[in-house]
Amino acid sequence: NVIGIYVDQIFLNKKILVVDDEEKNIQLIGSILKKHEKKVKIFVASDGKEAIERCYSFMPDIILMDINMPKMDGIEACKKIKESDLFKHIPVIFLTAEASIEGKLKALRSQGNDYINKPVHEEELILRLKIHLSLKINQENLRNQLIQINNMIDNMEQSFFWVSEGGLIMGPTSKKSERVFGGEIENKNIFETIFKNFEKEKKDKIIDLYKSFKEVKK
């Protein structure tokens, strides 16, 4: 079963950063992860500041982050990680003993991707890690495909762009389009872009005509 093999090996050579100021918690999580995949790469940090330094050192695939730590807590560290273009795609799962909904919401508002209540339950930890690692892999594949599409479109010597139902120009757009229209056109209104030199009355008539076509289509 190909899917089964993929799920079982999802931790293979993955870099997991465990951030906690309690050595016993780090040892527990490490033993759980090694049980499921011996080749998983585990890195540790004892506070939020050190976690950010570890991100620069080796770019983890996912982060398990304690909330209450000295120097810099997990909430602040997560905010800084998610503000960075380099690290914002790294999933952050909070490990928390916080029982109140307010504490959990605070963690999620810092752009954390998920949270696990302490004491950590082995099966829950593994399942949540698999979910977020799978999502990350799919997102990376999608980004790579979009890069390839963008490169292909940029090499086309034709004006090419997408238009939403509401008339908004969507990416990716070809470089030729930008040359034809005299600049960046993505996220601009198609009518304002094509008919920018028209009088307002003429533009309004064209927009009304477009809307009538949509009604006929419906």
C-alpha cells in the first residue's frame, strides 16, 4: 500500500525542533519520535530566543514549542518566526499545560498551527505531527508547481493573465502583460486596466454590459 508506506516514512530525515526548558519533556518527546522513525533528526532549544537561533542554523521542518519558558516565551517566539519570510511556512505546534480557552486562543492568535495539551499523549503527538508534515509537503509541492508555471508564463511572448468572476486580475501574469499595460496588473480591476484612458461614462457602460452577460450565463 503506497499511502501506508508514505505515512509510515513521513518522519524520515525530517528535522524536528523541540523547544522546552524542562529536560524531562525533551527526553520524553525524543523517545517517542525515535520509536516511530530512527532517522528523524531532533534538535532542541531551551527558550524562545534559542529556538529562533536554531531556525537560522538548520531550518527545521516542524517545531514543537513549549509556551512558558524563560528569556522569551513560546508565544513571542512563534510571532517572530511567523513574521519571517524564511520561517513563516514552518508549522509550530504548541505544547501547553494551559487549561483555559483564553490561553489556547492566545497561542493560536500568535499564528501557531496547533496545540497539544500536556502531559503529551504519544498517539496524539504522532498523529498531529503527521498531519502538519503532510500539509507542509503538499504546500511545498504546490509552491514548486506555481514557480514552474510562472517561469513558463514569463517565457511566453504573449499577454497572459487570469481574471476572476468579479473582474479582478489574478496571478500568475506574463511579463508581456506588464509591458502591454505599462506595469504590474495583478490584483487590479480588468476594466480599469484595459480601459484606463476611457471616460468614466464609457467605462460604466462596459461594466454594465459585462454584468448583463453574467446574468445571461446564469
